[in-house]
Amino acid sequence: RSHIGSSASIYRFAQLSPSPPKCSLEGAMHPARLISCLCLVAFAAADLPDEVPTVQIRGVHLKDPVKMPLFGLGTWQYNSSRTELAVDLAFGMGYRHVDTALIYGNQKGVGAALKRTGLPRDEYFVTSKIPGGLNLSATIAALDSCLEDLDLTYVDLMLIHFPSSFDGKGGPKARQQEWLALEAWAKAGKARAIGISHYCQRQVEDILQVSTVPIAVNQVQYHVGMGAAPNAATDDKAYFQSHGILYQSFSPLCGPCNPPDNLELINGSLVTSIGAAHNKTGSQVALRWLVQQGIPVIPKSHISKHLKENMDLFDFALSAEEMQRLSAATSPAVGGGPSPNDSGDCGVAEQLQI
């Protein structure tokens, strides 16, 4: 660490160098530029195995798009030991993507399990998230803490978890400052792509006013039952898709939804009747509806049978009529918001700061 300077000095250098560095073997090079050049070489070589279904997202360096797996392992609400078990099982079956976050408190379990796989670093994909509403120093500290907990030198995708702090502190200027800090950290070689979660159009437009790095992904709640939902429920899905920002689903089976909605995409009549025609389970139909649209999914499980089902999505296809029926469903609606037509993300009340 003493040889390359502090995170803050790298951040200051990156502010002055928003474009990818010009690399040369001749002459001296600023430490932060050297780090970026070395990471560009590593990132250019990084690639997932051909058998992993992927979708392309925009990388930190525009000329280097990133392949993101269409399925992965979610870890929300798992403690570190259960997460470690789930990653062990999942990666032993062929998973190559795990999704975690600083606030989950389970990144050390992720890192320990990944190390045991023995896989080359370029053969798996790691997503993490930091809280929203952080100032410059807190942003850098949170980002570095993620890498330390994961015992990795970089993540493939780093997201800002919420458009404000979880208790509503933030606002446009705060979003811009946190995003620019994330950009600088990523340009120093610590993330291949960066993005957001729980964001709606008005919030992302704050970032677009200042961004120099593409917003690769917006991760939001989306599942069967929301295909015809209004913008307030889907967090402005059409806007993101029209702006080249990949729309990713969390809670693809409505797991956090209130009973009985939390089981409707597992044993409900719509998904199970369609599944019977394909010799698939209801949950596989619900997940297939998403990946068939190019929407990556991160269902959570630590049970071998369910983990296997959640990845076996690519040996069948839903017909146009089946896709239409699933898209037209209005139940289960978005969970966790103030109403079945509102996720609550777009109307976040913010106590302005910065």
C-alpha cells in the first residue's frame, strides 16, 4: 500500500484523468496510472467460460465491454457462514456469479468460499454494493472495505445500493459526489463495471449530469406479476432499457413478498401449468421469463436441489404465448413498497445534505 499511495491520492489523480490511461513502457509513470494500465491488461484478458450464459454490459473503460452471467447466487439475509456454504454448493455446480453487499455483512464468507474454489479470478463474476448517501471519504472507505472483506483486488461490478442513505439522507449533490468517488475508485482498477440499485429516472439523471463512466446496471425488484406494472413499481424500467443501462432483477421469485405472494412463483397455478409443458418447476418458469428477456437473475438458496433448478434455465424456451401470459400477470405485485403499484424507490423522501 505504501508503494502506490492512498485511496484519496488515487482519487485526486483519477479526477484529472477521466479517460483510460495511455500506457507506455517508456519513462516514469504516476502510480495511479500504472495501476490502471496493469488492470486494463488484466481486464482485457478476463473472460468467463463459454458455457456460462452471459449478457454484455458497459465497462469502466468504454472499449472493454464486460460479460455478466445471466444467473447468479443472491445472498441477502444470509449470514457469513450460511453464505459461505451457499457459495461452496453453487460454485461446485457451475455457478460463476455471486451477488453480495457491504450491508449484508457476509462478504467474508463469500471471499472464503471463492478462494476454496481454486478458480482463476477471471472465471467468475462478483457483484457488491455500498450504501447510498455517503460522502467522499466514507465512499472510498466503504469500497475498500468490500475488497478487504472479499479478499479480492477487484470486483466485476460495484453498485450504489440506494439513491440515498437507507434513512433518507442524500439528494442530487450527494448522489453526484458519491458517483464520482465510485468512478475514480473503479478507474484505479478496482471494478470492471459500476452501477446502481433501486434507482428511478429522476435519480439517475442527477448522475448523468456529471458521469464520465457508463452506468452499467440498475438492479431492482422485478418478477412475474410486474410485467404490466406502472413505472412507479418497476422503477422506470423502460427508461433504463432505452438508455443502455442493463435492467437486472433482484427478488426474481418474490421471496421477500408477504404470504401468500412469496410462494406464488414457486407453486402458483400460472407458473406450474406452464412448467408442466416443459417438465420444469414453477420457479424455473418464473426465472426463464426473466432471462429470456435478457434480464439477469440472482435467486437465493442454500439447498442443493433449488440451486440446481435455479441454474437449469437454458435447455428450454417459453413460447410467445407463454411469455405473453406471464407478462400480463398482475400478481404477485411489487413487494415492500407503499402499495402494489409503487416500489417506494421513486418517491424516496430525502433530507438534503452536501
